[in-house]
Amino acid sequence: MKKKLIIGLGLLLFIFVIGAAATIYNLHIVMESHRMVSIQDVVADKANEMLLQIKGAQAELYRHKAGYSRDINVFVDYVLGLEENLVLAAGDYAPYLQNPSCNNCHPAREHIGSYNETVQQAQKKLQLFKQKMSLIMTSRELHQQMEGEAIGITVLIVNDLENMKHMAITMKKILQLRRDGEISRAAYVIALTSLFSIVFAFIIMNVLFRKISVPLRGLLTGIERISSGDFDHQIKVITKDEIGVVAQTFNQMAVDMKKNAREKDSLLTELQFFNLELERKVSEVTAELTMANESIRRNEILAVVGTLAAGVSHELSTPLGTILGFIQLFKTQLIADKSLMEDIILVEQELLRCKKIVSDLLDAVKSPKREAANTGMNEVLSEALDLLQYQPIMKTIAVHKDFDPALPLLKVARSQMKQVFINILMNAMQAMPGGGRLSIATLNVGNGFVEIHISDTGKGIAPAEQAKIFKPFYTTREGGSGLGLSISADIIGKHGGVIKVKSLPGEGTLFTISLPLNEQRGGLGA
Amino acid sequence: MITAPENLKIRSTLTIGIIPEENVFELKKKYLPLMKYLSYKLAMKVQVKLLDSYGAVDEAIARGEIDGVILGSAGVVKRYAKHRFDLIARPQYSGSDSFYKAFIIAEKDSGITPDINTWKGKKLALAHERTATSIFVKWYLKKRGINSEQQIFRKVEYAGSHDAVIILLLERNAAIGGVKDSVLKRFIEGHPACRGRFVILAESAPAPENTLVVSSRLPVDVKNLLKKTLLEIHDHPEGQVALKVLGADRFIATNYSEYAAVENMLHDLGSAASIRQDSPSQINK
């Protein structure tokens, strides 16, 4: 662009210099013509002055001749003034005469030559006049003839001066005509030159403007497009100047911006994913914390319940023992009545179970560590099922067992674990009053855990209740204590395991018990 | 820059008369640059007044028209006692010793020789009867036993100036002329065609060139400054220009004793009765 500007402005300057030169040249010609005309005025004025001087000298001469004056100074001053003017007149056209080419082009050259010859003739006559007049003025003799000659010389000088004046006026007219013509021509040339300069300057300015404005406009359009987010837009690079460099740089910037935008989007997606993951993990942690809190709360409740249960169990044990003693007494005294005996036996069994419950309740509040021993979960499950085998509802329930024969032994409190299984199996049986399918499975899931799955096809548990079933004293069954599942969860938790429930209302419920193998290696037994 | 003392500005004009020893037009042109120089130096208008004859000097002095005059040697000697003027300075012309001689000349082919017998019946032309040249002619004739020009010449014409004498000779209006050698020399330089046309019949002893004298009434400080300016004129560029036009190298001081030759001629002619030997000058020598 700088180069274009320099070239454009240089051309403009050149044009204006040419125009100015043409104008100055024509003005010079006009001024020179005017000066030459003015010189003629000066020459004519000088001729007039010389005529006055020679006529003044003539008058002094006549006065002297008549004897009226003896002061020659005035006369001498006239003559010397005339002589000086003639010298000046001889120099009026010296520049033209000394320069042949200048003289040849002078419009009144023939008059100049005549004028100069006349001046020289007048100078010679004046010298002769001075010579004679000096003698006439200073001699004590009368020189009438010489005076007559002197007067004749003055007449000739007057003629010469009149000729000079006439030639000056003639030359002035010639030069005026030439000057007027040159003024007209100069005006025409100046006007033409000015018009040409303006038109050419306009063309150059227009071209220069286009050369600069078009790329600039493209650049501005590109900037607007890219600013609005259209990074795919590329500015058309049509010049190699500074604007072209700017356009190329801008295109590269657009490419870089596009790349950066993509990276930004990618990072944003990753960030959103991380946010979701974080939210999920926070939810999990929150759930675990909630569960932990629930566990803590349940443990606290259980601690209270345990204390209460210990007291209740202690108080109930004595009356239960007394009742059981009397039942056993009744058995020995009522052996003959078989039907009564059967009822008594049934009461005794129930009392034993009540005693066992109280005993278990006591055991539940005790730490399982004291009775932990290597135990087979398949075996404990079978014992629990056997205990429930005689329940009437079991006649409508199909039991399906899928025990892992290679299931490793776990170091657990056998009775507590059995209580857990009975609780869960009892819940399953009660969930299927019209019959159904009870599935029991054990498996070694690896990663150091053993899982026990107990599922039924019962009525299921509502989602809102699934989180509450492990809370103490929470029950949906009329006559239930609400302690079974809470005690079970507490027992499993004390063994380092976890109990979970999945249930769909109307389809059934699955309890999953995970127990760690490391407990076998001495976790509870330590 | 030419400057002058402040106390000189009270006098406005100083007029110097010039006797017409040669062409009055050339004479005035010669002296104009000198007057211009003196005007600057003296801070007053110093002008030339051409006198149409040697006799006009006395009238001009008497009427107070001039404050000084450039006089020839005879004029100095004759008027020294009468007017009691002061000698200031005279020019030393280029190639001369500031003295001139009076020549008696004739055209070479006129047949006139130094033998005065060849002069008889001829017309004699002189500048003026009061010039040293006229005195020399009279003295020369008297030394040869002729007491009056009329005894030997047919006619004597006083042409007014020395170059007018030469013109009369050239125009054959006179056969013998008395001229200053310096004027003849300058005339021949101005008219090369005249070179070799004249023969010198007799020449006088040297006399001082025309000298500027001023009225004794002129203030002493003006006279002193005028003399100082002229004697130092060759040291200043403007003064050198004036000297060149005058044809001189410098100005030198003039003493009355230098006029002994003219005085002796006048004495021999019996016209020196009024001449005084003592100098009345009050100005610096």
C-alpha cells in the first residue's frame, strides 16, 4: 500500500510539477513580453528627456551667442546629461544584440539594429558637438562658423533622438501585439494544462482509491463475518501489499480460532461428563453416607433396644422357665389323655421357641466375635429351611435351592447367621400367602466376597418402603415386631457384610447378602 | 564607509572652481567622482563650478561664488599675494612626477621648426594669456629678442583651453600652439589618429600641476580635513575610483617654493613685482 501511495502521489506530484512548469513558462513569456513593452516606454521616455536636454543645450547656446550668459555650467550639465542618457540608451538593447539567438527571435529586431545605429550616430555627433562647443564656450574669439556648425549638429542630434523615439514607439506597438497574443496563448495553455492535470489527477486518485478501498472493504467484511462466529469464512487475498498481509494473517487467525473453538467444545463436553460423573459419585457417596447415618442411627436404636431387650429377656426368662416347668409337669401327669398331651406338647414347643427368641435377642445384642467359627453357609441355610419346613404355608411354596458346592467356609457366628436366614425366609413365606416360588442360591463372586441370594415371587415391597425396612420397629405386617430385618442387617454389618434388597411390587423380592471372605481368615475370630 | 566629524556638518556647500584648461565637458566628468568622494568625507556638498576662462577666476572669487579653485601654476603665482589663498594639494598623474611643461608645438608636416624664423607670419594659438604656457611663449620669445608676439606672429588667438588649441591646429585654424604637455598627452590618448602629427618646437622648465587652493576665509578645520582627505585618498577604495577617473595616482602637498620656475619667467618678463616669497598659509603643511 505504501508503494502504491508513493507511486500515486509521485505521479500526482509529477503532473502538478509539469502543470506548474508549463504555467511558469507561459507566465515567464508573458512577463518577458510585458517587460519588453515596458522597456520601450523607458526608451521613449529617455528619448523625450534627451530631446529636452539637447533643446536646453540649444537654448543655452543661443543665449551664449547672444551674450546673455557666461555661465557654462548649465550648458555643460545639459550636454553631459544627454551624453549619459545616450550611453544608457546604447545599453537598452545590449542583451539582445550580444545574444544572436535572442536577437534573432526578437519581434522588432530590425528596429533594434536601426535604433542602436542611431544611438551610435548621435553619440558621435555629440562628441563633435562637445569638442566644438568647448572651444566656442571658452575662446575669447568669435567662431561664428563653428557656432553655426554646432547648431547644425544639434539639429542632427534632435533628428536622431526623434527617430529613436519613433522607433521605440513602433517597437512598443509591435511588442504589445506580441504580448497580447502571448497572453491569450498562455491563458489557453494554462487552462488546458490545469484541466489536464485535474482530469489526470482524478483518474489517478480513483485508481488509487480502488486499489486501496476494495481490499480494505473485503477485509472489513471478513472481519465482520469472523466476528459473528463464522470461522470458516476466508478473506479473499487479492493483493500482496500490507492489506494482503493483514488478510492472510486474519485468515490464519480465523483458522486458529476455529481450532480453539473445537478444543473448547471438546473440553466443555468432557467437563459436562465429569460433572455428571461427579454428581453421580456425590450421589453415591451421599447415599452411602445416608446409609452409614442410618446404620449409626439403627445401631444407636439397637443399642437401646439391646439394653431393653436384655432387661426384658432377663425378666421374661424366669416366668417362661416357670411356665415351661409346669408344662413339663403337665406332660407327666396327663400322659393318659393323648389329645391333650399333643396340645401340651405343642404349647411346650412354642414356649421353647419363645425362650429361644428371648435367648436369641440376648445373643443379638451381644458381639458375634465370641462365637465366630468356620461355618458353611449352605449348611446354615439348610438348617433354617428345616426349621421352617413344618410351617403350613410351606405346602404351597416351591423351594428351589442353588448352592455352590465349592463355597468356602466363612468365620461367622453360626446362630446369628441362622437367625438372619430365618428372618428373611419368614418374610418371603409371609409375602406369598397364596403360594409361590422361593429361590435360595449361594455363590463365590470373587473379589473376596460370597453372596447369598434369597428371592420370592410374592407381592413385593413398594420403592418408598424399601429404604425403611431395615429400620428397627418398622413393619407393614400386622402383629410384626419390626425387629427382624433390622437385627439381620445389624448382624450382617457386624460381620463386615452388606444386605441389599431389590423388589418390584406384584412380582417379588430379592435379598442379597454379601459376606467377606477375609472374616474367615480371622476377622471375627481375632 | 566614508564619515566626517560632526562639527563639519554646519557648512552645507563647498564650491570648487575649475579653469578650462581642456574640454570643459571632459573636465567636469573627470572631477565629478572626486567631488562626490569629498562630499562624503567632508559631510557637505562639494560641487564643481566650471569657469569659462582663466580670467573668470578673479570674478568668481570676488563674488564669493567659489571657495576654492584648481589653478594652474601661473595662476597660483600671479594670485598668491593678491587673494592670500592657501595651497592644499595637487594630483600626481599616472606616469608623471606632478609637474608639467609648457610646449610650443606645430603640425609635423607644416614645415615649422624650432627655428623661430619659420614661425614668422604664422597664427599662434594659446589657451589664455594668463596661463604658464602663454608666459613661457612670451619668455621664450623675449629670450630670443622678441618682446611681443605680434612682432613675429600674424595673429594670436586665445582658444580658452589647451585642447581647443590643439583642435585649432588640427583644423588648420592656427599653425603654432602653446599647450600643456599633460593635456597634449591625454588628447592624443583620446584621439589616437593624432599620434605623431605634432612636433615640439620648445618646452619649458617643469612647473607644478594644477593645484587646489582654497580661500583663506575657509574655516581652518575644513581646510585641514580637506587636505587630509586628499592626501589620504589613495588609501580608500572609493578614493581610488575617483583617482582613476581623474587619471591620477594620488594627491601630494604643494609648497609655494615649487613655483620658482614660473616665478623666474615672470621675473624675467618684469611681471613679478607683486610676488611674495613668504607663505601666508595657516593650514597644516
